[in-house]
Amino acid sequence: MRKNMSAIVQPYGLTHSHAIYLIALQLQDGQTLVGLSRFLDLDTANTNRVIKVLREKGFIYDDRESESSKKYRIFLTEKGHALAKAVMDRITELNNSYFEGLPREDILNMRNTLIRILNNMNLDIDSYMASKYDDPFYTHLHIVPSDDDYDTMPITAGQKHAVKQAR
């Protein structure tokens, strides 16, 4: 995945690390530096370095009132939105190609197995499954075609409540 992202943004003098930040801002524009770091679960020092490069190359801007402002929000420029969308579209195409030739039932069985694993790993899967981002690149697990009558594992708020009580 890194190689694919890097190949897409390499003509712009960027790497996969930069692409991840572009995607994050495409999903949730106007984040603070700390908020963006938390969103990506990455170090703020690294975020600061990446943001500096993206700003210098014209992919982002911020709403600082002065250069010494400590808290500011970061936004994609039109150029940044276009590149982020291109990266997301290409990665979505690649992800979809990995499933070519697999029977729908196998894909849904895998989906259900992954949900069980995520339930074991992450007590807050409900917020992931309830994500407003419906692009399959970000939420493959919550997408089930409406015309598919295959039984899938439901993810309910009750599961989250039961797990919290069991702690």
C-alpha cells in the first residue's frame, strides 16, 4: 500500500507519509495539528514536519492569525483536495481489484471474521462501524450491499455496552 501511495504522489515530490495526511484532511478538513496527529495516531513532531512540507508545496494552508500562533486549524487547498481525491480513488481501485474473482459469500465471510477479530481487539468498534465515511477504502467492514440477502454479523450499540460492563 505504501508503494502504491508513494507512486501516486511521487510526481509532486511527496511520499506515502504525505499522502496519509492528505487523506486525513480530505476526510476531516480543518483539524488542529494535535487533532490531526490523534486522528492518525501519529507523533505530533512528525505531523509538524509533514505539514510544513505540504504547506511549502501549496497543498495545505492554515488559519493562523500570526506566525507565532500556537493553535491553528489546517485545511487543504484546491490542489490538495484534488491530489487527496486522486490518491483515494486510486487506492480504492486497487483495494477493489484485490477482491476480483472472489465469490461474494467468501468476501462477506471474511468481513464477519474480521469484525469478530476487531471486537476482540478494539472495544470501540461501534464508532468505527458508525463512521460517516462510507468510502470502502476506509470502512470496508460496514459495507454490505442492500440487495444481498447473505447473513452478516450485526454490530450493535448493545455490544459496546456489554463489553464496558464486563470490564
